[in-house]
Amino acid sequence: MKMILVIDRIMTGGAERILVDYYHYLERNGHEPYVFALSGNKEQSKWSEGLRVVYGTPGDENNLIKKTIQQISLLFKLKKMIGTVKPDGIFSFLEKSNLLTIVVPAPKVKKAVSVHNVLSIQYQKIHNKWVRRILYRMIQMAYNHCSNVVVVSKQVKDDLVDNFGVKPSNIFIVNNFVDKNQIFEKTEENIDNFVFDPAKKYVLNVGRFSVQKAQWKLIKAFSIYLKKAKADVELILMGAGDFAEKLVELSESLKVSTKVHVLPFNTNPYKYMARAHLFALSSIYEGFPIVLAEVSSLRIPFIGSKKAVPEEMFDDDIFWEQCVFDSLTNEPDFSSAVHEEELQLAKLLQKGIEDNVFRENVLLHTQRWEGHNDKTNQFLLYDKIIGMTQ
């Protein structure tokens, strides 16, 4: 069977990783996948190597009139690709791609779209209430017109139903899972840009240095924890983004720069994860962070914000509450000011680092979910939804 996978662009995000992995899964199972990327080029990401990709445009337009013309052009280009490939199904990732996939004429092709974030929080950045209202209405109409809306967590489904009026019957929850064998193999690779001291404990965070990931909260909380720490602990932040320098400057202003290490993005974060004592997810929101599935596969205890750590990973909601903090502010704050959420996170860090019973319980209460944590299970559900299997 032939499948077209549609995505905004192929960069280094979670949705892109899922697309690439699903592409290779389809190929291994005798299917013929293609990719339609709304924008970009083949030099933009190593992940696109070996993929059959059609790029709609080199980059996004900022001007409203030009942007409208561009979207119409993308619609015709995807329609042309559908006519050429004659796919049995189309599976799309992210909102622009989802809307385009839903409206493109293809009456005999089964479509599925996927939502990877809590959209009501993601779109808080749109301050114009009329623009936001129009966007909400477009999402509502589009997802109610598509009978196969795949979401990565219960939280994302609840958000679509409660805040966008999407029919629950259209929504399927499929968590993000991982390839454990690949992860375990990669943990054996050498680390050449950092030396782990076996006498110390390490807290790890992996993700873009951005507003959403909110690593400034983690640095502040860590600096609070260090004042009462009973262990020799250091914090590692790994990623790339606009906030890299500001995070370094914040650790310096809080006088914890010798304890905080800002490392560049690495295509193999697993060799670092395997040496971590605790994983801390400071994100303001997430859909279902793949990084937690990766950490869970290595049986590393983790903590994070309420809107980032999915409830369904735990078999006990009451214990889940003990592993999360309320992320209350969405604006970046690189000052030395401390907020209530950072005090909460500091207490969580202390539990996650020093309380062995708590650490064991994190692994115990996520053990059932971990039993299903296999990427093949995720893709088998995709196949069933899109009609690749019965």
C-alpha cells in the first residue's frame, strides 16, 4: 500500500521523529511511503536522508497576502502529488499539515491527522482575541470533519473536546513509544564532551532551549535545592535554541555555574540519560514528550510539570500528583526572582534526588505503562486507524 506522510517541515522535533520512524516502519513492512513537507529543503535535516520527500516551498511567508497565496499553492501541490502517487492513505502531523490534509480533495483516500500538543496553551501566544477565535473555529470545523484524529495523550484529547468542541468519537489516543533495543545499544557509545564523575549525581533535562521547555525554571529551582542539598549534584541541560546563552548567564548570576552544564544538542542523548540519577522536565506544556518514554525505557526516575508529565504513564493518579508541580507562568524570566512554581520544583528535585523510596515508587507506578512502551505498538495502532491493517 502507498502512504503520503504530511508535515510542516523536517527539523528535530518530536513529531518529525515520529514521522521518520513511521516512514521506515512502513517501508520495512512492504509499504511504499512518501513525504510531503510544506516547507524546507533536503539540506535542512539529516533525518530526511533516504526519504522520498517533496518540498512544497523553501520557506514560510510572513506577509498575510503572500502567506494566503502560499497556502493555496501548497494545496495544489499536495493535490498534484496525490494524483501522481495515488496513495491508499494520508497521515499528517502538526496543525498546518492537518488542516491542509483535511481540505485537499481526495475522496477515495483514507485520511488521519495527528495532534501533538495542548493547543489551548500553545496558542496563548496569539494575543489578538479575534485571530485566536478564528483559529479555534477553524480547528473545530476541521477536526469535526475528520473521523480519524490521533492525539498523543488523554490531556490533548480533553483539550480538544473541552476547548475546541471536537467530537470525542473522532479522537483516538495513541501514546508516543520508543525502540528500546536501539536506545540500549546507543547507551554504550562514548561521551566525548563531558566527564561523568561516579562520586556525583546528575539531574538531566533534554529539549529545545525555548519558552515551552522553560529551563530557566529548572535552573532557579536547582539553585534553591543546592542550598539544602545533602548530595553532590550537578545539572545538565542538553539542547539547542535561542535561550542557550541566557541560560548560561542565569546560572552565573545565581552563582551555580560550576554546577550547571549547558551542552549542545546531541543525536544520541541516551548515553547521557543512562548516566543520569534523575530526569527533570520543566516544560510549561507537552503533548506526550518522547523524551519521557526514552527515560522510562532506561528506568530513570523523572519529575516534571503537570502539563508535561502525562497521567496515563502512572497507575495511580494520587502518586502522579506527587511527581508534578504547577507551572503557573508562561513568560520567560531570566531574573533572579523566585516564584512559587520554582519552590515547588525545588522540593521535587530534593525528593527525586535524595528520597530512595520516592524514586523506587516512580518506577513502580510507571511499570505497567512501561510494559507497552514499544514503538511497534504505536505504529500498529496507526496502521489500524488509517486502514493499513484490519
